Amino acid sequence: MDREFIRNFSIIAHIDHGKSTLADRLLEVTGALTQREMMEQVLDSMDLERERGITIKAHAVRLNYKADDGKMYQLNLIDTPGHVDFTYEVSRSLQACEGALLVVDASQGVEAQTLANTYLALHHNLDIIPVINKIDLPAAEPERIREQIETVIGLDASDAVLVSAKQGVGIHETLEAIVNLVPPPRGEVDAPLRALIFDSWFDPYRGVITLLRVVDGTIRLGQKIKLWSNNQVFEVEGVGYQAPKATPLNELSCGEVGYLFANIKTVSDAKIGDTITDAANPAAEPLAGFEEIKPMVFAGLYPVESHEHGLLRDALEKLRLNDSAFNFEPENSVALGFGFRCGFLGLLHLEIVQERLEREFNIDLITTAPSVRYRIKTTAGEVLEIDNPTKFPNPSLIEQIDEPIIDATVITREEYLGGILALLEEKRGVQKKFEHIGAGRVMLLYEMPLNEIVLDFYDRLKSASRGYASLDYHLSGFRVSPMVKLDVLVAGEPVDALTLIVHKEVAHERGKMLVERLRKLIPRQMFEVPIQAAIGNKVIARETISAIRKNVIAKCYGGDISRKRKLLEKQKEGKKRMKRVGRVDIPQEAFLAVLRVGTGDGT
Amino acid sequence: MPGVYISFPFCSQKCTYCNFASGVFPAELEARYLRALRAEIADHAWQWAPETLYIGGGTPSNLDPSVLASLPALIPNGPWAEATLEAAPGSIALEKANAWRESGINRVSLGVQSFIEREIRGTGRKHTAQTVAEDVATLRGAGIGSINIDLIAGLAGQTEASWRESLDWIERLAPEHVSVYILEVDENSRLGNEILLGGKRYGASSAPSGDMTADLYEFAVERLAGLGVERYEISNFARPGFESSHNLKYWRFASYVGFGADAHSFDGVMRWQNPESVEQYLRSPRESGTPVNAAEEKFYVGLRLSEGVDLRDGDWAKFEAPIRRFTEEGLLELDGAKLRLTARGVLLSNEVFQEFLL
């Protein structure tokens, strides 16, 4: 296809600002999908994505659009993940585009995530078309939002398209804006092949399928290609595009977006951001911006039933086929037995993996408190990277601890400022910027430890702002911090799975909260159970669970033995779902208590 | 020697603590039920001669004495060594008691639950301590030689003082047998459900805590022992020689046959259960049986008795680990080959029994 008639674009939007509805409308109007097919299409995508209203995997859909100028255009819509954990993936998707629709809710306005992704798009020199959506809502204030886009982002929003995706208003105008305002792709048709991988997944029949954007040259069936980062050579077995059904082609040429499969065995071979080139006639330089994705958040995953350890390993391996961003290695906990230490891009990523393991593989899991990776300089001069609290060296051997620091952007309404500033303060944040951005909204820039985000920050932020705060962050470096290891002892036995790394100054308070919470969560046992929080050998907090007094069926049932048995069985089943540590049965929820330990209200 | 149980699940009111299928049903249903019950008994092929009879409920004492008498009349081998009738206090006239006695009844179990008026009203019952005293006198006058009184620990409004008062009444009336039940807090009774929900109906918010109820139970054990009424099963207490020989059959694995809704039977090999609800029972009286698991029942049923179980009979080797653990923890004690619950073990018996399930 003549590049003049190709437009590659993505949609930037905050959760619930209507990205999916707009995308569905674009598909419908261009005839890519009938209404009935749209339902089917929606049903095909991941359950989790629909439930959470987020995009986890990228998609690329080709729309054929006959514009008002009478010409046919090929519009490639690249749908990107919309969450802070997946910034790298977003940036690769944006790199595959020349333009983006910035969708802003006409009543909610610009959010932190929108802002972050817009900056990312500007960084990649994308032309941005502001789209003000949901203008049908009674609370819609398109003029104020237009102003806000101009002040906060610095974009000219005078030509912003006014849309109600729900009612189908402004869809034609949006398509015309894409044709007229997004530049056609550049690139060298005759140069050696360079194509950007912006997503990949595993298909049991085809092996790895990658989504790609051809930047220079052409990619053909049967061509021998090379992946830049690992020098592996594969033969192209299929290329094509999604409309949204897969449509095979013989080649994808310069500027086009589509899919490819080449008998690649694992997604970690087809890394997002990597460059595909011709094996025989390689390009001189790879495309810019490739990075190996590094996990930032770590947690132990354990099966509730220890015999399911093998199942869990198989499930993790299967998930990893489709998600090269997380890694895992075997880990052993005194309390929980055999499990896996897993690294994730962030908390949402952790939750997604956890939920998929439970739903798709039916494994009951215990997840230990998420941790970050500390850099520890020992007195012997070694530098250790530790992401597992139980592996923290003895304090006498530690010279210095560096903890990862992030720059966090929070956008909220003025009325919630009080609670949010207090929260940021409590989480050891340092204010770097405080800016009124119009329409009663404030943008905060804070430097804070990543460690404080991974426990309960999202939930706290949500409740402090009744959901009207958005957060974006990126790693900005490391900072020397006096961190200590907080151990929990149940009936005198240390429970390694409850160990936390905390800042020295909050250790007492956190320890106290943690043991209080555990006292409520651990059921009474047949003996008194002390629960202690300790730093080294020093106990800093203690609670006691008194012994259970009675558990008895003191009633006569006219010879009904089965009823007794049922009750005993039920009780026994309940205990099976707990983890026995020493002599104490600890329920699953207790291990999650550490997650909530920063929450002030204690419930 | 085997026993016979007859179930009559009809009551004039549903008590707040009751988690049985008993209740208030239309009068028309009662007549149909009695017909079905008589038919079930008449159809039974007796392979042995019953030694004990137990007519339970519900409230069988509400039946017209002549109708009631028609039930034992169908059972062979009368008069029986022990024939118990469950009765609600406050409804026992001398003629009625005489008629019971004539039909073979020689033991009456009174569903008193409490002697404290406030507590009794809370359950939905209408009697007073005084009516119970009169009933006991009437029964004695009719020649009923063995009387049981039921008490419940854990009722709404109960305190240590009120519990002591109920036990004072036991001393005064001197029944041969006392049952002390601990209120079962579950969603199947109105009171239990309300306690679980943290509500206030049926006085739920004034119900003693679980720990306090345990104290009340232990207090009763001690007080009754002082009166010569000894615990012989977790919730059953008697003067020596007045233990319920019918109920002992349940715990000693003797055979029994049950007639009526929710009645249970055991023939030494199989257990049967009739449908729980009256309606289902009327449709088809008997459900299929399941074979007994003697090895595990020996413990979770047999250990309820104060005499304990004899480890010499049966296969106990597979339970060696829990036996050792609980004797070490002081919940079980071994006396030669006899294994029994300790005083503490009684209150935690479910914890012990669970480990004897296979």
C-alpha cells in the first residue's frame, strides 16, 4: 500500500474515560465489525481485562476507511495497555505510531496516567489529537476540559473533537481528524528490513505470534529474519493483519502494522521493543529504545496445599510463555514450604498473575508481602541485591542500604488534598512540585520510596480521594535509608513469610499494627498463642490469643451420627485450608495482613 | 438388646434455640403423619425383641393420651425395660400421666431448659419453675420412676447467678437424670443465627459468650456431681443406675430402629436416616442406608461416654498418632486399655474427634 494512505495511531485514555467504547465505534463505522461480531469480539478477550476495564495486552486492528476526500485509507489502531506497571510496553506501542487520540472524559478531565502517557507520546514525536468524550453526560464541561488540556499538557485543543462514543456522536469527525492530522509513516522502502516488535504472545499451534510495525523495507513469507537482541534466525511462516480477524498476506511493507509468526518457541525470544531485520541483509543499526524489562516488585507465591507445588510450577511456566515480564525461581519458606519467588513489573502485574493462577489453573495461593529490591553494601565491601526479606543479612554485617526511589505524580481534586498530603507524608514522600492545574484540580509530584507504594498505597490513595486521584510513577534512583528487618513470631516461632523490611522510624508502629491484626485473624487454638514482632532479638510488640475454651457438640440427636460427622468434617476441612506453622493453624488471610499493615484504621 | 425410637416432630411453638426439623404444622398434616407413622411401624419386620422405647419430638406429650397410646401398642415385647416419653412442662394432668404409665411409659424427659422465667420466655416457652415442680409431682404420683430434666447452657440472658438458681431447682426436684446441653450457635436456629449476625432479637445480645458458656457447663458438672448426679456422657448426667439405657445404645453401638421423620436406625452394619421433613417423609418414608465406619465411630461416638473406649477391641493402630498427641496435650487419658476424654478434653472434644476421621 502507498504509505500516503496509511495512518498508524493509538488511543491514550484514563480507565473509564471511554477508550474501548470509542474503539468499538471506530470498528463499527468502518465496517470492521458488525454489532453482533463486536459482542463476540469482546467475549473473546481476557476475562480480567473486561472485569477491570483495563487493557493488559496490546492489540492492533486495521480499519479500512473511505475518507471525505474519496480515497481509501488504511488506519491501524494500536490499543495499548493503560497502567503504570506497563509503561515500557506503552512506549513501544507508541513508537509504532505517528499519532494518538488523547481521550479525556468531559466531566473528569486529565488524569495522571493520561498525562504520563501523553508525555510519552510527545516524547516519541506523535501528533496528538485531543478528543473530549462523554459530552452527552449532564456534568460534561467540554470548554473547561479544553482549557485544562491546554494549560496542563500545553496542547492546542481548539480543534479538539467533541465525541459521545456511547451515542455515536463525533465518530466520523474523529476518523477525518486521524486522516488529516496524523502524518503518514516515513521510512525507507528500499532499505534493509527493520521492524519493531510491540507485543507478542504464545499460540499453541503457531508458536509465538508477534505484533510488529515495519519501519524500513518489507517483510515477506519465507524470508529469513534475525532478532537483533539475541541474533536468532527464523523463517517467516506467516504474516498478515487483524481486522480484527486475522487476515493472511504475502508481505507487510514499510509503514504497515501487522502480525508475524516464525516458529519462535518462547515469548522471551521475541522481546517487546526488539528489532527484526533481514538475516542475509541486516540493517546497520537497530531501532532505538530497546530495554530488557526488569521486575520491580517481588513476592513469594506458595500453594495452600503443599502437594500442588508441581502444579504451580507448571502454571507459572505456562503463564511465562505469554508474559516475559515476570520471572520466578524456586524458594523455600519454613512457614509455607516450597514455593516460588516471583518478580513483577508492579502491583497490578502481580495481581494479574495471581488471579490468573487462581482462575485459570485453579490453584489456591498464598502470596507473601510484596517487596522491592534493596542494594546492600556489606562491611566486607560486597554489594548484594536482596528482594526477599528473609535473606536480609545480619544487621552487624550491613554497611549501607540503598532503597529504590520513584517519582510519583498524583492528580486529584483540591477537596481531597488534606488526606492525600498526609498519606504521602506518612509514606515518606518528599514534595517536589505542587501545581493547580485548573478546574479545581491539583498535580503533585513527589519523590518517594517504592517500598511504600507496594504495600497498601493504592487502596489508601483510593479511600483518601474517594477514587478521585490518579497515580503514575517511574523509578528515579536509589537512596540510602535506615531499613530494618521486622520479624513476626507466632507461638515463639519466627514465621518467615510474615517478615517485612521497614524504615527504622516506623518499625514500632508497623510491628504493633501487624500483631494486632494477626491477633484478629488467627483463630483461637487449643493453647495460648503469643504473637510478637521483633527486630533482631528485641521484641517490639506483643499480643496474645487466648486458648479456645470449648468446641463440643453437647446435644443428643436420637442416634443421628451422620450429623455429628458432617460437622466434624466441616471443621477439619476449614483447618486444611490453613497453614500449620509449628503447632499453630494460620489462615490464608493472615499472610495478607502484612499487606494492610500500613493502614491506619486497623480494620 | 436393641431399642426403638419414634419421632413426633410436631410442636405448639418453635423454640428460638431449636435447630431441628421440628415445628408447628397444620393439624391436617398431623393426622396424615400419624397414619404414615403407624403404617411404617406395622410394616416393620421385627428381627429382634425391643428392650427400650423412646418417643421423642417435637412434643409427643401434646398428643391425646389415647392417640399416643396407639403408638407403643404397635411395638412388640412390652412392657419394656425402659420406655421414655419427651414432654413439655406445663401440660401434664394426672389422668394424662396415668394413661402414659398404662401404655408402658416408665420414664419422662421434661424439656425444661431453664427455671428462670425471663430465660424461658426468651425461648418462646410458657412454663414456670412452679409448673415444672407440679409436673414432677404429678409424674411421681402416676408412678413414673425415672424423670429427666433438660437444661441448656448459653441461653439469652443467662448469668452465673441465674444458672445457679436453675441448678438449685434441680437439687430441689431431685430428678434421677439431667441433660445439660450447650446451646449450638449455628444458622439453623433463630437464636443461633441472630447471635452469629450480632443482632438483638431473641435477646441474642444478652447471650453469654462461648467462654462463659463453657464455665457454666463446668459449673453444672461440679454441682451435679455434688448431688450424686454423675456425668456419664458429654451432655448426660444420672444417679448411678438411672442412666438412659436407650441413649446408651447410640454410644455403645447397639442396634436401634427409628420410625417417623428424621428418625435414625442402625443394625450393627448399616445406618439409615428417614427424610428430615414431614412432607418428604409422607412422600417416601425411607432413604437408603450407608455402611457404618466402625473404626472411626468407635472414637468420635464412643469417646463421648465417660467410661471411654476399650482399645483392645478393634483396630486402633492407625490412630496411634492422635492418641499420643492428645494424651500429651492432656485432652485424652489412658487408663490401662481404656481411653477417655479428660475434663478439659470434653469441652474440646470436637478438636479431638476430628483427628479420628479417616
